[in-house]
Amino acid sequence: MATAQAQLKTHKGQAGESLLKVENVSLAFGGVRALRDVSFEIKRQQIFSIIGPNGAGKSSMLNCINGFYHPNRGTITYKGRPRRQMRPYEAANQGIARTFQNIALFKGMSTLDNIMTGRHLKTKATLMENALWLGRAQREEMEHRRFCEEIIDFLEIQAYRKTAVGTLPYGLQKRVELGRALAAEPELLLLDEPMAGMNLEEKQDMARFILDVNDEFGMTICLIEHDMAVVMDLSDHIVVLDHGEKIGEGGPDEVSSNPRVIEAYLGTSQEQEA
């Protein structure tokens, strides 16, 4: 079996090619408009960030990308194919993995077993084979465990592999959730506030792992994050939302000097810190 790192590097396509394109996407819940005519493009091997104030529509956009929500209008094209009414399990099958704002782990299960759940879609053995522990089920179990053990090594959580995740510090739980997403071997990794609630040391560790995932595996990452220092250090490209509308886009320097962005978001943050 190929190593986990080798498998995670086997994404098709070249850096700079379009992986996901959002065109004129709008989303409403009754009279509340969460997204208004939003367009952007994520290229392969980018670290792409979506930023904006609370309620700007950031998580709603991620929910549209991985099928939790279906836009009222507009098109989402993934790997060159328009996607309509895609469900989350279909998005996962096509190479989109996700972490969430609020940790969504099985608190009573070990670190290893939580990460193993990310391999579910890779399992080919039938229910009967698994129930009777027949040859293919045994082989897959061993292969998936080896793969997940390598992810544990990569994320430097070897000491906690058998520990119930509910007893782990918050920052380590976030790392386990990242590991579970990596276990699915995604082409597009969606990270919804991966550093929320972390202390400085935990943020530095998570930033390092995100960079390593992008550099070593060539994985495309789309993240939402409120820590502007982190966003500006990590991102290749940034889109800024405010009240569901796109108000800015570009590289870190371009976005940080955009007057509309400063007024709506960056300036507010700076004033609060002063």
C-alpha cells in the first residue's frame, strides 16, 4: 500500500488550473438574503480565504459548496462540471472534505477511531463481509488503520491516538478534526474557522499544519478565519463578503488596502484592538 503522504499527493490537474468556480450565487432563507450574486474562482493548490464580519455569509457559502445548501440562483462548477442539487455525500465522493466551526467529533471515541471515520467512503467491503470479518474487510481495516496512523504522525498527535477525544484540549480536538478530513483524501479542503477559540501557540501549530498540507500534498484549501494576521500570512487569494455581497477580492496586500474592506471589516477590527 502506498503511504498516506503519497496518496494525498495524487491529485489530478496542475497548479493554477480552475478547481471550483462560483458564478452569481444567491441564497435566501425566506426574506433573509444570505448571499447576493457572489462570484469567485478557486485554483488548484491555492490557499483561498473567505473573510468578512459575522453574518457576512461565509459559512453559507461553504454550505453551498459542499451541498448542505442549494443556491436559489447561480452556478457552482467543480472540476469543470456544473453541480446542481448536489448532496453532501456526493460532494465527499467527488473529493470535497470539510471541518466545522463547532467541533463535530465523536467525543467518546479515540483519536484513531475518529480519524478512521474519514475513511468510510473508501471502504469497498460489504456489510456482510464486515459483519463476518471476511478477507476483504480485514485487509481494508488494516490498510485504513495504517493510513490513519500516518496522518496521526503527520499531525504530531501520536501520544493521543488511543485517547477519547472528549478529554483532549480544544486545540488538539481541532487537530483531530483536521485529520479526519485529511483521511478522506480530498482535492478541496474546506476549513470553517479552524483556529477559532485557540490560544496563540495552538494557532501557530494549526497554521503550520495548513501550510504543510498545502505545500507537501498540493492540496487546495478554502478557509474561513477571523484572525487577520493568520489570513494575511497564509492566503494566496482572498474574497471579502459583507451582508452576503462580495466587496473585495485579491491578494493579501490588495485586500488589506481596499477602502471598502477597511471600512466594513479590517478597520473595525483594528479600532477594537486599539
